[in-house]
Amino acid sequence: MTATAFLQQTKNPTNDDIVIAMGNNYCRCGCYVRILRAVWQAADAR
């Protein structure tokens, strides 16, 4: 939900933009790299 709201508000996000936007989401499995990749893919798919 955070990523969807972020991408609706940010047309061309940078890596830093994504890291900041997703900063309050905690992952116990260590999948942060996959989360960043998924947000990048969603941004490119728009």
C-alpha cells in the first residue's frame, strides 16, 4: 500500500526516493533489495 501511494505521487522516482518512501516498512526476512526492485519495476510499468 505504501508503494502504491508513493508511486501515485511520484512520477520518476530515484533510488533515494524509494528508500525514503519505504523506510517505515520493516522486513524481518531481509528482502529489502527485492522490495526496492519490485517498486522500481512497478514504476517502470506505469
